[in-house]
Amino acid sequence: MIVYAETIEDVQKVVEYAEESNIAIAVRSGGHYYQVASSITGNNISLDLSGLL
């Protein structure tokens, strides 16, 4: 699942949800991003922070 955060509150909600659901988060900040090499395999969250820049 990819989540595109636009506010700090979005980030907080995703982190809280992931913690409650025992789901890992991989963070993308707008630079290079290699999904295959990241930690988002399986049922995890990719948190895209490029909307905050």
C-alpha cells in the first residue's frame, strides 16, 4: 500500500495505524526509490513524503 502524505497529521495517522496494526513502514521522500530493494514487501506501507517538500 502506498500512502501520499500531504500534512504532518497524515504522517502521524499512518504511523499510529501501522503501529496498531503491526505493519512496517518504508519512507520515500522524493529522491531515488527502489521498491524491490526496500522493506515494503508483503502487506506493509510505503509512506511517500514528497508532498511535504
